[in-house]
Amino acid sequence: MKDNKALKVGSVFAGLFIIIGLIVLVIDIFCFDRSFYSEEYTKNGTTYVTGMSKSDLMDTTEVLLDYLRDERDDLSVRHEVNGELREVFNEREKAHMVDVKALYLGARTFCYILLAAGILFATFCLLSKKRRRTFLKGYLWSNAVFFVIFGALAVYAAIDFSSFWIHFHHIFFTNDLWLMDYNTDILVMMVPGQFFFDLVMRIAITSVAVMAALLVGAAVWSKRIGRKQA
């Protein structure tokens, strides 16, 4: 009895670990999609706003993304901005990106560990006919939790993204370096609120689609097992 209860609880947590890990994987894919940045720069008129050429913008983007992935040590990049050759990012922007990089790398590592743990537990359960349906039921419960929480956050972001984004920064950053001047700071000109709104919505829609597909698969499988046992 105790073992069965532990299996049920473990299945719910394993399901949540898998869901969290897959969402981070989706974030990873979209946040480093160069074509998305190019499309957003065109859509938002970023070359005009920053005073930089499209090629210089994309080169700066490469530096930024390489830095986030810990593939380079600094954000030092020089390009023409409004006709003047200069360092693209100022010290405040660089200091903020130190925090962003630490948050990103830490969260990615932690969530991929959760994903691996969830997959291992799922494999352990799914390979056993006795444990299979219990795990699938737990996974369905974890999806219910996911859709309630994720759905509420998605609605909040869609209705008032500015408030959502401010709260996000207050939760994950302990300083005010993220508060930048749109008139002087290139970083916020490159990726303004509209950019992040489009990115978050893209991530949310894709994550929901992936989770819905897995949910349907788990539900169908669980139902088939139930019929065989009946």
C-alpha cells in the first residue's frame, strides 16, 4: 500500500519534472533562434532605433547569444552606432547580462537534471506492466497542475505583459540593473517589450502544443491498459 502511494506521488513529480524540462528545452530552442531575432529586428525597426546596420545588429546578437551560452567570456563588441564607432553595450548593460547569464545557465542545468530524473523514473515505471498505468495516471495529474498554472500565467502575460515582465524581474533579480533607458541603452533597443512578448507567446504556444500531444498520448495509452485489465 505504501509502495503504491509512493509510486503515485513519484509519478506526479516525475511528470512535473518532465514538463519543466521540456519547457526549458523549448525556451532554449527559441531564445537562440537567430532567424527569430532577424524577423523581430525587421518588424520593430530596430536598425533605425539603434542606429546600427542589420549586419552589425546580427553580429552583436551572435556575441550576445554566445555569451549567454558561456561560449565567450565578455560582451565586448564594437560597431558603428549612429555613425560613431563605439562599444555597443555600456557597463550597466554588461553588468545586467552577468546576472542574466548566471540565471540562464543555473536554471538550464537544474531543469535538465529534473528532466533526466523524470525520464529515468518514467522509464522505470513504463517498462513494468504493474507500474505502467499508475505512472500514466500520475502523469495526467501533473499535466492538470501544469495547465492550471501555465494557463494562468499565459493569460496574465497576454492581458498585461508589462506587469508580468516587471514581476518576473522582481522575482529573479535582486538589483535594479534591468531598469534601462530606451533612449540610450542599446540592449533594450534591441530586445524591447514587444520582442519579449512575441518570444514568450511563441514559447507558451509551442509548450502547450507539446504538452497537449503528450497528454493525449498518455490518456489513450492509460485507457487501453484499463480496457485490457477490465
